[in-house]
Amino acid sequence: MDKALRAYATVLRLIRRLPKDTRPYYAKYARENFVNYREVDANDASSLDELFHRAYNHSIWVLNKYKVDESAADKLKDICCG
């Protein structure tokens, strides 16, 4: 749970780097996705790893879409993939 909260907070910080008019959409999208997967079994490490990798990869895709430096997601990479 702690890892998920740290990942969510980091994603929200990354959203602040996006253009102002896109922030509400991505903030809502991120919240919906984290809420949708809160029922995943905390003991199922492979499912959790997959979700964290997906969160990281999607965040990188969005940052690249808006030409935000990928290095901004280094903390998220440490949380999700490290």
C-alpha cells in the first residue's frame, strides 16, 4: 500500500509538469486507475509489479507526448521498477 501511495503521489507531481490545460484530465485519469486497482491482492507480487511497470511506462509515454524531460520520472522509476 505504501508503495502504491508513493507512486500515486509521484505521478501527481509529474502531472504538474504537463501543460496547464491537460492537467485536470491526467489527474482524473491517474486517480481512476489507482482506484480501479486498489482491490488487487497485496500478496500477488507479479500482478503488483505489472501494475507498477504499467504506471511507469504510461507516465513516460505521456511525458514524451508533451516533450517533458523523461528524467523527471526517475523517482517514479525507482519506486515502480527498483
